Amino acid sequence: MGDSGNNLRAEVPQQRPLWRRILPRLLFLALSVGVLYFFLPTVVDFFDDSKKLASVEWWWYAIMAAFMSGAFVSAWELNRIALLGVSRFVVASSQLVANALSKVIPGGAVAAGATLFQMLSVSGNPRPQVAAALAAVAFISNLVLFSLPVVALLIAAISAPIPQGLLPVAVAGAVLFTLLFSGVFLLVKYDRVLLMVGGLIERIVGWLARRLDRPWTSTAEDWLHRRNDVVDALGKRWFRALAAAVLNWFLDYLVLVTALYAIGAEPRPSLVLVAFAGAAVLGMIPITPGGIGFVEVGLVGMLVAAGIPGPDATLATLAYRLFQFWLPIPAGAVAYFLFKRKYGRPADLATAD
């Protein structure tokens, strides 16, 4: 990662045998294909209903496009707040490319994160600062996501109860948020807690790395330095970053709400919020590209549990995924070629400095 307090040991690991590098990837690919095959009949039936999207008035799609565009702009602003000096073109193109990659490659979050890091590095900021900014952005964004079921529970408490089918999702989300917030507070506030957790990780992962003949050079002190980098990445700008993250998820949520109203459903916003948060978490499962199959089946099931009739839930999910999953892929391809024309291939930037 470079200097600037990361203190990673400069060791050159021995090259692992070719089969040890290829085998894990083949196993992961086989798992992805197996999961996709399992979901294939359901997904095929699901997309058979896509022709019904033509029955939705065009202006509903215009509203959904506006909300989703706003969600993307909010994500770009979040990155600009965390990483000072980066241009809007670099932020927008890098996020679009990384988002598209995460949707077309099994386990694409890793490749997307590496590409985002490489593309943002053209801003001139030190690479450790870019890494710290991205870590801060990921933390704030996920914290907001896990807080959504808590918000839904509060809304339900003053309106109407959550059905039994969605109650476990809401409660699990509330528990995750509480644990995440409490854990991060302790790790950010107290050096001793971070050093204790970092030392435990160092021993466990170090032991596994030796057993698997994999390099592992990070120490508990490295975690402390990285924590400080993440905290310093935002400084006094944390409130603006939090507002951008909330707006990003809120506008994304409004796309789903609009899709439901577009097909004539009468959704309860608090229940849709629980279903939306659950679908977003399913999309993070790295087995299939962009969570395809997981999200469609899970979101339809949660919308049905929220009281939306099955056919309406399916059609609304199709409309939502059109803007959340499918259209950003060609947008990412366009962004890649525009970025490449101005700065070169993102993969080449790793050795540019």
C-alpha cells in the first residue's frame, strides 16, 4: 500500500505453485455455476414475465430513472467528500466501472474494489489515502444500510405491526446494526481494543496462512495505523459523508417504491424498507454476479410477505432490477472507454507511479 503509516513489511513472498493459485478460483467458479443452475428454473420463469413491463406507463420509468440517477450522483459525492481533490469525472467513471464489474463477475466485489482503487489513484492523492477513503466510504455506506431495518421498526411501532414473514428480517437487521455500531465505536475509540482484536486476527490468520503456505505480513499495529488513516480520511466531513450515504440508499429505495406504485400496488413504506434492506444484503453475497438469483427470489419473497400479491411483487422486482442491476452495466462500459481514452487502462495505473 506504500508508506504513510501503514508499516507493511517489505517481504517478497515466494511464488505459489500454479495449481494452488488456480484451484481456489476454479472451485469458486464451480460453486457459482452450481448456484446459478439451482436458481435457473426460477430465474427463467421470473424473466418470462418481463414482457409485462410494457404495460407500465413510460413516465413511471422516467421517475425511476431520475431516482436511480440521483442515487448514483450521491454515491459519487460520497467518494468526493472522502477523497479531496478528485474530479467529478474520475469519481463518476470509476464508480460506474466498478459497479458494472461487480455485476458481471462472480465474486466481482474484489475486482471492482481493486479497479476503483486504481482509477481513483489518478487524482494525485497518495495511494494509502485513497485506500483509507474507500474504507471510510464502505463503512459509512454499510452502516446506513444496516440501520434501515431499525428505521422500519420505529416506523412500524407508530403505525402498524410488521408481518411475521418480515419480522425476522427486521429484527436481524436491527441486531446487525447495533453490533456493527457498537463494535466500530469500540474499535475507533479505544486503541487497546483494536490492538487486542488485531492481535487475535494476526494469530489466527497467520496460523492459517502458514498452513496454506500463503503470505501474511500484517500486524496488530498495522490495523491501528489503518484505523487512524480511515478516521483521518473524513475528519470533520463525516456529517456530509453520512448525509450523502443516506441519500444514496434513500433514492435507491424510492426506485423500488415507485416500481410498486407503477404497477398499481399499495405498499406500506416501512415494510418495503425492510424488504429493500434485505435485498441489498442479498446482493452482497459474492457467489453469483451482483447477487443475481438471490436478489430476485429474495426480494419477491419479502415483498409477498409484506402483503404485495405475487404477480405484482414479481413485476415490481423486474422493474427495480432493470434500473438497479441491468442498465448500470452498459453505463459502466461507456464510462470505461471514456476513462481509458483520457487516462489509459485502469490496470496499467497500478504501476504508473
